Amino acid sequence: MVRAKVSDMFKNNSEDGSILLIVLVLMSILLALSLSVLGMITFNIKNSTNQRQSFLAFQNADGGIYAVSGWMYYYKRGDVPIEVSKSKNYIVTTDVLKNTVSIPAGYSSSWIGFDAKLDSVSGSTEIEAIVFVPVAPSGYGNGG
């Protein structure tokens, strides 16, 4: 009788294997969904970090142009000292505009135009601006 009971236990157990198979399929689906969500999160974090770094590089470059043009306007000179034209974030070069640009309406010939080019140290940002500086009276620190 003990043998009959053991054999009866295995007669209608064909569903036990199918439950295991269903559980494995469901676990595989959940694993695939989890990995895809993790991949999207990682991509978004990298993307937002790159956008932030690009924004900061542009803001540093924009600040550099304002610093250089402010110095030029205040001191009425185009020879910007290295302390203003070069920082850990940017390098600015200036060139005098001779006949390449005409004096805008409302400005007199007592203004000098400069082409200010800024390159960020990281190389990701480049800005070019035309700065008009009032020429000071002769002997007012402009070498004239």
C-alpha cells in the first residue's frame, strides 16, 4: 500500500512543471523591463549632465565677453590685460576693426571697433562679439 500511495502522488502532477515555466517567463519579462528602465535612467542622467556642462561653458564664455568689453569701455582701451582676457575657463583675443565694419548710426568717429573672439578652455564654446569703445581724449590713458 505504501507503493500505491507513492505512485498515486505522481499520476496527475503534469501541471507542476507548467507553473514553474510560467514563473520563469514572468521573471524574465520583469528582468527585461527593469533593465530597460535602468538604461533609460542612465541615459537621461548622462544627457542632463552634458547639457549642464554645456550651459556652464556658455555662461563662462558669455561672462568673459562681458568682462573684456566692460574693461575696454571703462578704460577706453583695446589692449586688454592678461588678467581680464585669460582665465581658467576662457581665452579672449581682440583685434582692431579697421575698414571691415562701418561705424553704426548714432556713433561718431571717436569710437573704435574691436573684434573680440572668445574660446573656452574646454573647447566646447566659441563666441565672437564686436565691441565699440569710445576713444578718450588725447593723453587720457589711451596712448594718444
